[in-house]
Amino acid sequence: MRKSLIGLALIVGVVSVDVMGQRRGEMVGFSSENAERTRAAERVMATVPDAATMGGYHRDLTRRPHHAGSEQNYLYAVYLRDKLEEFGYETEMVKYDVWIPWPRDMQPMKITLTAPTREEISTVEPPIDGDPDTFVEGTADTIARYLDDLIAIDRDGKVGQSIRDVATATARFRGASVAANGAFEDVLGKGSDWLDGQSTALHVLNGLIMQAERDFLDERGLPRRPNAKLFRRHRTSQ
């Protein structure tokens, strides 16, 4: 009985070693030829990229503001095209005509509500009492305390950012044409708010994003969709 058990153990050991040996030489889901080609590509990717070169590309692409539709945006597109061609890629640049919400006069920027009453809308977004995620321009004490004290995030070596894409994208998915602050509610809105938070009257949501397949405002400046709704500013937890 003992000899049989020893023999069985040896057989199991040989099978295990053989299977492991096969696994070391194989890549699951790849043929032998494609596995070797993939390993060669991985070796290149692990050794070729250079941090100094990547830093140079980053400096080149962040040297000047390049908002959509600007001349600098085009120059950066040319820069990327030239780099890709330098790397051996065939490239093609295509021109698109798109609607971009640019103000006509930036000094100062003005927004006027024309109906049902005529009012000048402030473009300043002041801090909100009780909201630690807002602070006076030029100071970062509040946001630093928010990171350190409330959510215990170590900010050393990190770059902070404020993102509103979640709110605007969700508004679009729910059928909205425009996401803005409460001053326009009487003009745009029917139905209930899905973002229900503090809002400051007569202030437009900074960083407004508008997306539509067609012209979404009629000749009166009102949404063409009958169920279009205004969504209020709200700080969401990320």
C-alpha cells in the first residue's frame, strides 16, 4: 500500500511539473507564433519609451491654451500629425464644421436673459456656504482642508481638478438640451429636478456643455424639445 501511494505521488508530481512547463512556454489565447510576436512587442514597450522624451512632448502640448476651435488647437493638431508621420504612420487631417458656444465679447463677458423678463446674468460663481468644495479664486486653503480633513486624500504629488462632465452627460441622457443654473427655470423647465442641491440665483453654470444632433433652440431662444428641463448646480461626490 505504501509503495502504491509513493508511486501515485511521483506520477502526480511529474504531471504537475509537465503542465507547469507547458504553461511557462505558452501564452493563453495565443498561438506559439503570435505569443512570441507579442512578447517581442512587450519587450520593446518596456525598454524604448523615454521619460525625458515624453516630458518634452507634454511641455510642447501644454505650453499654451488650446480650447476647441482656436488657432492653437489647430497648431497642436499639426504637431501631433507631424509626430505620428515621424514615427512612420500614415495620417490624414479632416476638417469639421461644428457649433462651439463661444461668447462674442470677452471683455467683459455678458449674458442677458431676454424672456420672460430682461436681466443681466452674472458670470461670477461665488463660494457656497457649507460647501467645502468651493473657495474664493486665488486661494486653495479650503480645498486643501477638504482633501486632508474630510476625505483623507494625500495631495502630495497629485494634480487637482474639478469635473462637471458627470452632471452634464447625465442631463443629456435624460433628454435635456441645456444644463444651467436656476435663473432660467421658468423659461426652460417642466418636471422635477433630478439634481436637487444649493444654487445661487442668477448665475450660469460655468463650464456649460451643450450637445445636440440638431439646432436645439427655436427662434425665441427656447428649447425645441417640449420636455427640456433646467438642471441645477450640484456638487457630486466623486
